[in-house]
Amino acid sequence: MNAPNCAQVLAAAQTLGLDRLDAQLLLLHALGKPGDARAWLLAHDTDVLPQQAAENFRAVCLRRVAGEPLAYIVGEKEFFGLALRVDARVLVPRPDTETLVEWALECLRAPGVPAAPSVLDLGTGSGAIALAIAHSLQADGRQGKVTAVDASADALEVARGNAARLGLKLDFIESHWLEKVGGHFHLIVSNPPYIASADPHLEALAYEPLAALAAGEDGLDDIRAIARQAPDSLLPGGWLLLEHGYDQAEAVCALLAREGFVQVQNRLDLAGIARCSGGLWPGG
């Protein structure tokens, strides 16, 4: 039997149930090429694959068909234009979370915010939000102090590695939310766990760390804790911004208001769903 070429193995991958983009990215990974080299595949679709590359490609395809996230297999995920290393110690960054970063940058660019603002990212995971904010501040010619917090030492190791590769300076604290965090901040952001513990959707996320996904019976346990603790760490006029589930905006806004936040509002994600809610801490 003749050795297969690129076009043939991509077609075979689709018969396994993979979509074309996933198959292309996995083939590039098996060939040791970057994920942005899809044009190379089009130009070399009749190239015969080396036997080892063909075997590697089939192995990673089977992992993907079994439900393992593509980012874990290739070891990388782009977020807000940054290439982040990810593995099973952290959640895979989602495009919808860029909504939270955009809102954070809007707050930091508002009149009255100092040139070097202090920012806290709670539950940083891979460092995606903190690194995106730090990189954007740097691009604005500002040198804000960005602190990334996570209760998981493993997650912080991933985030530190991403910061080092990107050449961005962050402070890291191992803490359950704000318990071990000192100082005051102009902005606190968080993409905390917000899925109800009995939600059937968790089954589809079995490869990702459960502690970073589920938060009690209604999914709001961690958001309640953050909203309760944040006022002691916010400067007057500082913002708390939270990502949450597709149907939680009303509940999150209500609990922020109960904790004394004002100007409580939300932001829509790429699908037009209220995905983030936040409020300003008036002080006092």
C-alpha cells in the first residue's frame, strides 16, 4: 500500500468525525509546523507523509475524537493575539473571555485612571486575562502593576511560564481568591468557576480541571465570595468585572448591588449574550 499524502490523511480524519480545521491543525502539529501554516498544507496536499508523522497524526486524531481539547493536544491556544501554552492543569482560554479583557481595558483607559494602574486577576489559570491586560497596557506605553492570583500552584506554574515566554512582568500569588492578597487595586477582574455542580454540560468538559469550572448548586458560590471580598481590596472608584454563565447576568448584577457596588451593568459576548457583569466600588 502506498504511503498516504496530506490530502488523503485529512480526508480520513474527517471520516472519523473531525472538522476540517481541527484536522489541519493536528496535521501541522504532527509535522512539527506552526498552527498558522495552513497555507503550506494547501500547497503540499500531494506530499507523502513520513511514516512517523502519519502515525502521530492518527494518534492525535483519536485523542481529539475522544473529546480531548485541541489546545491540550497541540499545547497552545491563542488569546487576545497572544500565543499561550496550555495543558490539563488549566482551562483552555475561550474567545468569549476576550469580552472581559476589552471591558477591563475600557475601564483602565477612562479619565482619571493613573498611567500605572494596579490590576488584579483572580483565578488566573493560564494567565490569559492578566497577560492580555499587561500586554495591552505595555502597547499603550503604560506600566501598570498586574497581579495574577490562583489557588492552584500548578496553574500558577503555567501562568509564570507564559509570562516568561511573552516577556511580560506580572506578580503571582497563590491564594483562594483574596484571602492572601494585600493592597488596593484600580481594577479586579475574574473568570471564576460558574457552572452548577450538577450541570450535565460538565461531562463534555471532563478533560479540564473541575475546580476551575463548577461552583456549587447554582454555580454562583465563587462569584458570591469574590463580590463579598472585593470591596476591601478596591480603591474608591475601582471596578470589579466578572465573567459568568449565559443565564446568570441578572443574579450577578443583583448580588453586586447588594454588596454596595454602583453603576452595575453587563457586557455581551460574541453571540450577543450577557456574559460579563461588573460594578464600581464607591468607597466608604
